[in-house]
Amino acid sequence: MKVIIVGGVAGGASCAARLRRLDEKAEITMVERGPYVSYANCGLPYHVGGTIENEASLLVATEQTFKAVFNVDCRTNCEVVSIEAGKKTVDLKNTNTGEITTESYDKLVLSPGAAPIRPPLPGIDLPGIFSVRTVPDARNIREWLERDIVQSAMNEYSGANTLSKPKKAVVVGGGFIGLEMVENLIHRGLTVTLVEKLDQVMPPLDPEMAKLVKRYMARRGVKIKLGDGVAGFRNTEEGSLEVLTESGKAHKADIVILAIGVRPETALAKLAGLELGQRGGIRVDEQMRTSNPDIFAVGDAVEVKDFVTGEWSLIPLAGPANRQGRIVADVLAGRNSRYRGTQGTSICQIFDATIAQTGASEKVLKRIGDTNFEKIYIYPNSHAGYYPGAKVLATKVIFRKSDGRLLGAQVLGEDGVAKRMDSFSMAIQMGCTIYDLEESELTYAPPYGSAKDPVNFAGMVAADILSGLMPIAHWNDLGDSFLLDVRNPQEIEVEAVPGAVNIPLPQIRSRLGELPVDREILVICRSAQRAYFATRILLQNGFRAKNISGGMMSRSHSIQD
Amino acid sequence: MKVIIVGGVAGGASCAARLRRLDEKAEITMVERGPYVSYANCGLPYHVGGTIENEASLLVATEQTFKAVFNVDCRTNCEVVSIEAGKKTVDLKNTNTGEITTESYDKLVLSPGAAPIRPPLPGIDLPGIFSVRTVPDARNIREWLERDIVQSAMNEYSGANTLSKPKKAVVVGGGFIGLEMVENLIHRGLTVTLVEKLDQVMPPLDPEMAKLVKRYMARRGVKIKLGDGVAGFRNTEEGSLEVLTESGKAHKADIVILAIGVRPETALAKLAGLELGQRGGIRVDEQMRTSNPDIFAVGDAVEVKDFVTGEWSLIPLAGPANRQGRIVADVLAGRNSRYRGTQGTSICQIFDATIAQTGASEKVLKRIGDTNFEKIYIYPNSHAGYYPGAKVLATKVIFRKSDGRLLGAQVLGEDGVAKRMDSFSMAIQMGCTIYDLEESELTYAPPYGSAKDPVNFAGMVAADILSGLMPIAHWNDLGDSFLLDVRNPQEIEVEAVPGAVNIPLPQIRSRLGELPVDREILVICRSAQRAYFATRILLQNGFRAKNISGGMMSRSHSIQD
């Protein structure tokens, strides 16, 4: 069996190594357009920022490793220029020498990845505008940041020009790469403006959760311009750049990072006449087989089934790419492996905080017309409050109204986010309900969690809603209900809800007569716990009451500024 | 309905609060023998150590909270002195005044917890010997540590006695509380000797994993004496203590912490004539009902079904106690809640490291005669190796040979332990197989994990074993097989395996002729990855080969010292 693998990072490299382990006799060729195979592109922003100082650290395995250990004919700087799917041959071009050779294959595996989107805007090719995809990209950015630039601003005393390093960056695009680049450029001492066409950063998040991320970044000094697309770029007279936006603004920049998103690399698939999906990725079956049974595709270039919604999606993530590569190797070796779909688990460091997500967001459910869900906002501590260093975990959990199945979770916090997100991720993979979350037995000691872990707590709150014990309302849908605030007067002095009547929780039982029997009562406190207690008292005394999920904590990011 | 809850911590307090939310009209009395309800006993070691400075921080909810918010008749310093189960009454004694009152109940909930074991050894009641269970215990220990003691050791110049704070501690018992106390006493600047009767610390762990814990603690200066029980205590002439052991040793101590374990408090259950289990805990059904249908019991005093083995067990943990309390409240309110059993998820901080465990250990499986399992040792990085700060996670995973079901996991490391343990815990709860672990989509960005998370990696290694792709052996069962070490000569110079032949991995294919065709070949490398590659090459070339799980990394703690 002769297998040609196109693309030597993540999916391609995983496939090659696994296939060799499964089949010592297979003839395996792995070609990579760039100069490196198996490099850590997820580490590139941190290399730019200097946290990963040595470029060599990013090279997980080299061409030599693949040759010596895996007996793989590994060729870098080697591009596929045509595919004859009928004859089962590919033309390979050595991009150093220009030489073209033709190779036949029994099976072809495409792992071309996704390319950064570079819209054809005026000035997009000006020096100083970079994407972040490859090791050379990172090297070019670092060189640009380390060079001296002429500051033509008047020197107070001499009027002469001075030299300095780049100081101002504009990052275009507020997705994962954009946010990681923002953090890393700030880490290097630059001032950073983030320009994002959408009304929120981090598009996979729901907007009210993204608002927390935006606020956190703004507090760290990032200038964030939402709802304003980039219209073009130009050089200024002082020799730096300007990013021009659709609203007519101009943002000065010594460097511009383009992180608008990625697009599946489908040029090869088109050469091979393969079917593409409606999202523009290569269409594959559960075994990563394309419409041509001898051609497989993996990684960011393919469409995957969203594990929760069942929709075809483009979800470019390293973990899935690696697993898909392994699955193709299995299938080529005659094993019956299948890819289960992608649930979109992702995580991103933002200064001292972490934002993470898994499963379906509310906006995705709304887009597909799914109304069979409820959501909660909770703000538990990352570990026992009596142990120092506990941080609030701003948590949104989405679940099926009809059967309690966990659909999605989004968590932002400065401690313990990954721990909870992995629990939620595992739970979604296994089809857990919120009742399962209630009963989960997770690690607890004071430095790590609470006897009721945030994951348990999410399940308990959700179960109380579905059982009817605790009807809830949300800030964006209050109607003209009676608002009852059960916090202490001191708390209300700090921030009050307009129109809300205050009865502190301990007084509720003795002041029921002050409440309306003919109106729905929405109960408010800081984080919805005391309001829950009050709601229970009211419901059992014949009132119609609902708890506003997340209380004042969710209000701060749920209502319009 | 009149409910009396005996015990106002964890399970009892959870039950009282939940019951009030479910039933506004119930008459709820909660009695607590000690001066505080709802205190954080898990925090006591950290209060002793000073990490939690204020005692008040440990009081999660007060008697007043229970009265004002939950309308619970909450009585501290109130002990049950007799139970008339036939008449459904209890006699309550006010331990301040000695007054005894009789209260009737419709339902009685026992949450008495477990008491530290204090064997009747000579000298056990000497001043300076403490258990760690209650807030007053912690207060007494702190006072003892802060007092001045006379140092009668000759002063070099004057020969006069000097005053100083206690400097030497002996901790008896190497379980969770023992290890937490060791850490916290070291944190306070004491030198600590740990005396444990068993041959290992942390009894729930398998011994080879416990050995890693011991080694880690020893590197931090803890003197650890295993396999030597305590025979008694005595005062020395200088006014300090000595801990005498069964082997005849005497360990000097200015303070002694007894952390030998806990025993379910069953005095009340005996008063009420309730059935006990063979482990000595109160026997309850899935709804936490005792043999008397009007009496429920929760928390450390009851026996629970081990979720994995199905055995009745004593597993004193705060999370289960809290959930059991909620379940009793549900049942009392007519809801059909059931307790699913306990899987023994636990975690403990040891200086900068964390040790955690869930599910069945190898020694428990062996004890119950279960041989349908396999185990692996893996040593993945806590996050991408190219991102600074990655730490090795020493990981043991146990799974069913027949169907791949995950049975247990034990992890030690300095980063990311809780994250992985929660994934394993959730997986065991949901009946995951190792194939599910392979496909799990967990959080990955360079600071948090790897594209193949340690949890995925565990699944992949285990699946390769069960599919026959990678037969494995273990260090404690090598037989007289041929040992092949595929590391580089430089690595072998550092540490060699006696009798092993060295062929570095990249040379294997060209040196197959040097290997025996008639003997089983056990392959060795640092962490079993290169040995896996070599094993695959050998198997496909007709040799009988096995990978030694965990390689040199597991050898360091698997073989006898």
C-alpha cells in the first residue's frame, strides 16, 4: 500500500506516525508545503509574545524524526500542484528547486489545514501587516517588532527624528488567535487596539458572556472597537500604518495582526474533484473518507458534524485534527474506527483569566430554531471560599427543557476554569443530563473545589428549575412583573435595580402582606441564592414568583450598557 | 411534619436547608453537639497551618443563619442522649446547662459523622496529643503551637533554660488528614516526622503510586517512618513528648497529631436499634433510609455502595455527605431522589504537588478477587511541552480487560491534576470506556493541555493494549524475558537496566538480526513511547514483543527499593 499524506502538521503528522505503527510495510510519503512538519502552531502567539522564547521549541518532531523513527518519506518545501484522481497520481513540486515529480498512490490523505482570511482590501499587502499561521509568520512578526523605526514626532529639544521599537499594534479580529495575539503583544509592552466587525469578541461565545471577556480585556488596557469592520490600510507620513474602518475611523499602528478567521484550504480538494459541504469544507464520512473512496481528508479543511446540534460545521481545533489523523490511519490499516463529531470544546487564556466553552451556545440553538432549552447563570467560587485565592467562575449552562440533557457551557474566571470545562465536556460527550451533574463526584479539597463543586451546583440549580421548584426569569425578558430585591439595604445602596421593592431575605416571612398576590414577582439578589430561598417561601405561600437567574451578577453583563 | 436532624455539619446542614426550601411548613429542629454548625472541617488543617488565618472563615453558616433564613430551630451544644424509636422521641441534653428535654419527631435524620480513632495506648491522653476534627481542636493545636516551651537543652554559654515555640511534630497516620497536617506543620516551620503503621502513605492509593507521594514528601524534608505502628506516648525529662513505636523506636515531639483514621459514630444508631453494616457503618438504602423507616442517616456515619465494585464501603467525604443530606430532604418532601453510590474521588495537596484518585484501585480489585482488569502507567505533560511550566503527571489508569470500562485512576503531579481527575471521575460515573477517553474533546490551548490530553492519551494507550496492538508487561512481572532497551546510549549511561541489551530506536529496523526469535522480548525506554514504536516494529517482523508500561519512569517507583 502506498499512501501519500499532504500536510505534515497535526492531522497529517498524526496519521503518518499512527499508520507506520499499524503497518510496517506501507510505503508512506508525507509532503509539507512549508519548511517544517509537526510544528506547534497553537504556540505561535506565545512565541511572538516571548513566553516561548526559542523557535526550536515549537518544532515537535522534525523531518529527520519522521524518516529515522517512522520510516516515512518526509518532504518539506514540497507542494502538490495537481492531482489526477482517476490515475491516482499527484504532481509534487519542490518549492526550493522548482522540480516537479509525479507520484502514484493507493490512498491519498489531505491535511491541508485552513488559511487565514486575507480579504482583498486596499493596502492589505503593506509591510507590517501579518497573519499568524506558520513558524515563518511568527519569525517575521518578531523581527518586525524588534526592528528600530523612525519616530518622526518632534523631539522637544532638537526636533530631530528618533528611533524606537514598534509601540502600537492593531489586531483585526476578536477570535481565539486575535485574543491570544492581543495578550501576547501587551505582554511585549505594546499598546493594542482590537478591531472586530461583530458586536462581540470571541464569536463562538454568547454575547453576554463575550461582554465579560471584553470588560476583562478593557481593564487590562486593551482598546476594543466592536461593530466596526476594517475597510483598508495605509501608510502614514510618519512611516507607520493606519487601519481604516468601515465607520470612517483610522487607528494608528506600528504593526497590524490579521486574525479575521480561517478558511478551509480546499484547492487540493477541488483539483481532485472532491465534494465540498455547504460550509465550504471538504465533505467526509465518519471514517474521514471524501467523495472519492481513495482520498481521505482531516483537520481544519474538513466539515465535521457538530456533536450536539448534528449540523455540519467548520470547527478548526488541534485535538480533533489529531484524532482524525489517527482514525484515517486506522481505516487505512483495515480497522473500523469512526469519528464521533466535534463538540467545539475550546479554551483561551486572557491575561490572568481563562475563557472556555463546550457544546452548543444559545445563539446557535436560536439560529437553528431550537427552543427546547433553558439556560442558567451561576457565579460559584473556584474553590472553597474560606480557602484563600478563590475566584468567581462566571458560568452559563444550557440544557434541554424536556429531558435535562446538557447542551453547552461557557465559563470565565481566573482559577479552575479548565477543570470545570473538562467536566462539562466529558459530560456532553457522554450525553449527561443535569441530573448526572448533580450527582457527580468530583475532586474536592479546599484548594481545589467545594463540597458542592460548581459543576454539581450547575446541575442542582438546573434540576430545581426543571422540577418546577424554582421557576426562573432572565434580565432580558422581565415584562412588567413586580421586582422584589431581597438583598440587604447596604448592598442596594451600592447598586439598586430601578423599580424594585426591597425586603431583605430574613424579613420575608413576616412581610408577605406587602407583596402582590395578583402579579408575577421576580426576585433579585446578588447571585440568585437568597432569591432562590425567597422564591421558595413565596411559592409555598401562594405567590407567583420567579428567581432572576444569576441575580445582580448576571445583570451586570446581560443588560444593554 | 416534625423533623429532628442530629448533627449540624455537611450532611445535616444540607438536609435542613434543602428541607426548608422544599417544605415551608415542616417543623425542623437541628441539633449539634459542638458549639458550631456548618463549619468547614476540611479547612481545619489549613487553619492550623495559617493559610486560613481567621477561625471565623471556617464558619460557613451560623446558628443565626439557620434560624433567620431557614426558620430552623437550631441548637448547638445540644447532645442526643437517648432515642425511643418506638415512641419516636429523643432526649436532648443542653451540654452547657445539663438540662434534658424530650422532643418527639415524625422523621429523624442522623448525621453524626465519624470520630477520629484514638486507640487506648499508654499516654494517649497526655497534653500535646491532638486529633483534628472540630474548630476547638484546631484552636487548641494553634494555642499549643504558639505557647512558649522550656528548652532544657544546655545553653552553650550560660547553661540556663531557654524558651521557644514547639519545633518538632510527629504526625501519626499517613492518610489525607495526616498528609495535610504534615504539610501545614512544615508550612509553620516545624520539622515533622510521619509515623504510619502500613507500608505506604495514603492507604487508598496503590503502593507504587504512594511511593511517589512518599518520595515527594521526603524531598521536602518530611521524615517518614512506614511499617511501624505507634505503641504509646510518654513525656520526656525535658518536658516534651516521645512517640514510642511497635519496633521500639522513640520519636521526640513537641506536638503529636493523631490522624490514624476515623470510625463512624454509631452510638446513636445503636441507641435507636438500627442495623449496622459489616464495615461498622449505619446501613441505609438508596434513599438513605435506615432499617427504621422513620430514621434516615447520612454522611461519614453510613456505609455506601462503592460505585465501581458494588461493595459496601466507608468513604468519609464531604461531597457525598452534602448530596446525601439533600437526598434525604427530597425523600422527606416526597420526591423520589436516590443516592447513586460513592466512587471515592479524592484529592490532596502535598506542597506544590497534588495527588488525586477516583474509582477502584488495583489493590481493592485484587482483594475482591477481580482479575478482569489491566493497568497502565503514563507520564504525560500537564500541558504542551513547548509552553513553559509543563509538569509530568504520573498517572495510573485501571480498566476492564473484557470491555474497556474505566475502573480507576490515580494521578500525581505539580500541575493540572484536578482537571484530569475530574475528567476521569465524570467518565467513571457515566460508565465510560477507554474508547470514550480516546475520543474525548477536552480543553486544549498551550497553557492548559495538549492536543492529545493526558486523558485522551490514557485512552489511546489502553485501547492499543486491548486491541492487541501493544501487548504490555509490568516491572513486577518480567520473568526471564529478553530485555531490549531502545533508549540512546547517553540515557543508559545515566541509568541502565541490568541485563538489558541496548539498540536505540532508530537502529531497530537494521539490527533485527540481533534479537532472539524464540524468546519474549520486553522493550524499555524512558516513558514507553519509543518502546511502543519498537514493539510495533518487532511484532510486525515476527518477534514476540511487549512494551513495559511506563518504561523507566514507572520502574523508579514500581520495583522494590
